[in-house]
Amino acid sequence: MQSSAALSIGLPVVLCIVMLGLGLSLKLDDFRRVLQRPQAVLIGLFCQIVILPIICYGLTSASGLPPAIAVGMMLLAASPGGTSATLYTHLARGDVALSITLTALTSVLSIVTVPFIANFALARFYGEASAVYLELSLVAQIFVIAVVPAMIGVLVQSRYPVLAQRLDRPVKLLATLFLAVIVIFALVSQWGLVATWGVTILTVVLPFNLMSLAVGYLVPRLFRIEYRQAIALAMSIGVHNAALVIAIALSEQMLDNPEMAIPPAAYGLIAYITSGVVVWVVNRRQAVPVKRSPD
């Protein structure tokens, strides 16, 4: 309980601080550029809202999961991007402004998409549907943690650019250390979950995570979205807001079913690790000098 409380309280606080720092590296022109060329945003929304639920439905139907686990997986597929996705985007040198924009939009749309998918999944796997509503307070928490601190950082950058430039390196170091601590903490605190649901994690949750990352990168690239934006979309689509799904599953006013919280809990753990590996591979690839052919 103490570790869970520390995570639930400490994680949002640290995320707010880091998101504030990430905003210091952005300019208002970055967001104007994203909105002036909305193709990347629209492709990201299509992947998040349409492709992922279809993929997840295929996985859950073919795997023969218990109804509660299947519903939890579908909720996960419908959930918006997680705030940590922006951290991974920053560390992988992706388009942070695009990541924040997509997180904000999918969070707003989740008011409609999450209840829709939840009711569909309940009808499909339980044979009957009971109306599910997403509390506005949960969506507001996403904005308070992810969007508001980042926009404050953007405003500070526009007024004090020298200070923002000095803070850029310490913020990147803080983000790296923060992610490392979270991964270790998640492994230790959720070890019982990993041991109990290892088969489920390997056969359904891990493949879905890898497919989410792949869809988030490959689909945009097929539409000739530039590399940095594709990296941002891969992270935003691959790192779901597992905490939101857990809250919906455990809330007495909504689903009130602890078993439905197992897939997002497992996914949250796996996504930190796989996304960290992606960041390492991307940075290693970018660090390799390009060999020029002799004249």
C-alpha cells in the first residue's frame, strides 16, 4: 500500500515538474507548425481511435481471455496517450509539441471513445452492456499533469529564452533518471503481478504494446510523415494512459472490477521498458556518424 501511495502521489508531482521543464524547450511556433500542418495529428488520431481498438479486439478474441481481462484490454486500447509518452519523445528527440497536442486531443476525445469501447466490450464479452461514463475529473487530471505545466514552460521560454536554454540539459538528465527510477520501481512493486499473470503479459499485453509502437511509427511513415513526428506518434500511441484505465476499472461509480485493472497495470510496466529500449536504439542510431563515400 505504501509503495502504491508513493507512486500515485509522487508520479504526478514529478511528471508536472518534468513537463514544465519540457515546455521550456518549446516555442509557440512549434505548436503553430503542428496545427498549420495537421496531417500528422489526424493520422495519429486515426491510429489511436480506429486501428488500435481493431487490433486489440482481434488479439483478445483469438486469445480466449477471461471476460474481465478482455474488457480491460479493450479499455486500454481506447485510452488516450500517457503523459510519459512526451518524456520518451523528448529523450528520443522527437516532436514534443506534436506529442503534447496529440495527448490533449485524445484526452478530450476519450470522453466519448472510452465509454463507447467499454460498452461495446461489455456487450461482446459479457453478453450485456451497462452504461459506462467517464468522469470529467479524470480527463481534467490529464490536462493538469501534462498540458498545463508544459504550456507554462512555453510561456516562460518566450519571455526568458536564456534561462530556458540553461535548463534544457538538466531537464533531460532529470527525465532520464526519472524514467529509470520508475521502471525499477514498477518492476519491484508489481513483481507479484508479473509472476501471476506472466502468460497473459507475454501472449497478449506485450504483443499489443509492440504493435502499438509499430503502428504509431510505420503508418505515419507510409504517409510520408517526417521522422521526428513519426517518433512522437509512436511514443504517444505506444504509451497508453494505463492509470486512467485502472481508475475506471476500480471506481465504484464506473466498472468496480479489480480484474479489469490487471491488463493496464501490466501494460504500464511493459510500456516503460519497451519504450526505454526504443529510446536507446533511436539515440544510438542517431549517434552513429554517417560514412561518406570517397570522391
